Amino acid sequence: MTIREARSWGRDFLTKSPTPELDADVLLMAVTGRDKTALLFKGGEALSPEEEEDFRAYIQARSTGLPVAYISGHKEFYGYDFLVTPDVLIPKPDTELLVEKALSVIREKLSAKKGRILTLCDMCTGSGCVGISVARAAWDEGLVIRENALALTLCDISQAALDLARTNADRLCPPALREKVRLVRTNLFQAVTGAFDIITANPPYIPAGEVEELLADGRNEPRLALNGDIDLFGNATGEGDGLGVMRNLVPQAAGQLAPAGALLVEAGEYNAEMTEYLFREAGLRDTGIERDLSGQLRCVYGRKL
């Protein structure tokens, strides 16, 4: 089978995918290590028997609804290549809004006080995509250097998620940042110590009834990272608004913010306004909501006085 034949076969096989050509190309690049240019201009080259076998298996897996990112093991987020597994949510473009907002806070804080060490906690970190992207982008932009580094704490209830976050931190953070990364397995802030200048979180916020509908296509993302209708002990709240986790996270986070610290949380377009109310109820001020790429309410923010 040549590259051209593989692209054609993969595209035609993925009849249920909304993006069959893109899926086939991404999986073929993952199998062969070739880039898109090579796929286009070296279509007559033959795949090795191993590459053909792996490609057919990848396409079969994709046809069941399993996301391309889980099959390839990679997903780009904020311009960085993250490893992903079915133990964590696949990073979504709309979540990059959290990174942008956190970087804005970092710029503001460093302009007010040079040479300080900023503290950032990323709760419900999953793959670590939000916290690591903030730290790496701040480094790339020159906002934090060895003398004024950013201490990063990545938190999750899942050990498998934390193991993956550690791998991503080791891959993506330069040594000066890597040595300041702390991982904590915890049920929200139960085992977390310290006060933070910035807390980011992309917690479970989808109503329980919608989670099953969402997973019906075979995407296989972890329910633990989606279902917001649970309490601190993992029991169903029965509320149906997706805010069970948020009702505990927001006041706990507010209690661990340093003076003038900022809390930035992703919420659903259907419960972002109620999340902002929870911010104000927890004593946070200067609250607001920013819209995502599709214009939906998404990133809720506030400050501790």
C-alpha cells in the first residue's frame, strides 16, 4: 500500500467521521513520522508492512468513535505538543482562554513587583495542559526567568492523570521551571498547602444527564473529568446543573488565594453565570466572564481582596 492509497482507503473507511480526510492524514503521520508535505508530495512511496498494519488498526479504532488524539497519543494545545491518554480529557481549543487569562494576570503582577516568585496552582489538571502551557508560555515570552521563576502546583484526584502531567512537564518545561513543578494527588484542595497568586481550574461541569449523551459516540473520555453533578465524596448530587464540583471548588480555592490572587475557572455556557455567583458568594471581587472562540460564556474569573 502506498501513502496515496492509504490516505484514500482511510478516508473512505471513516464514513461516520465528520473529518475523514483530516483523521486519515493525522493518523498516517502518527504511524509513519512523515509530515503533511511528505504525504502530499511523496504519495507514491510504499508503507512498510508494520506501518500498514498499524495504520489499518488506527483507522479501525477511529471508526468506533475513539478520538484521534487517544489513538495517536498526542494533542496540540496552545502551540505545545501534549501526550494524552483516555485517563484524561483531550485538551480543547476553548480551554486556551484560561491560559491567555492567566498570562494576562502574570504580566500585571510582574509589572507591579519585579523579581518575585509567582505561585500558580492548576486544579483538576488532567494532562497538565493548562498549568504547563501557562508556565512554558510565560517562559517563552520572557515573563519568568531563573531569578523570578513561577512555582507550579499541578493537582488531580487521579494518579494516572498526575503521572501523565509529570511526563508532560518533564517534556515541555525547561529545567529552571521543571524543578519548581509540584504534583499533588488530592480531592480538590484537601491535600494542598500554601497560598497561590493564581489558581486555574477546568473542573467537571457537565450535567450528569448530558455526560452519557456526550459519550454515546464512543469518544471514551473519563466520566470523572466530565460529570459535575457529584459531591466531595463522589456521590450524585441530583441537582442536574453540573455545579456539584464547582460549589466545593470555588470556596476552597478562594481560601487558598494569596492577597490579590486570581481564580480562573472554565465553566459551561449554561452555568457560567451561576459560577460567577459562586465566586461572589465566596468573597471574590472584580468577577467577570469571558467568551470562548464560538462566543459562548466560558472563563469565569475573580480576585481576592
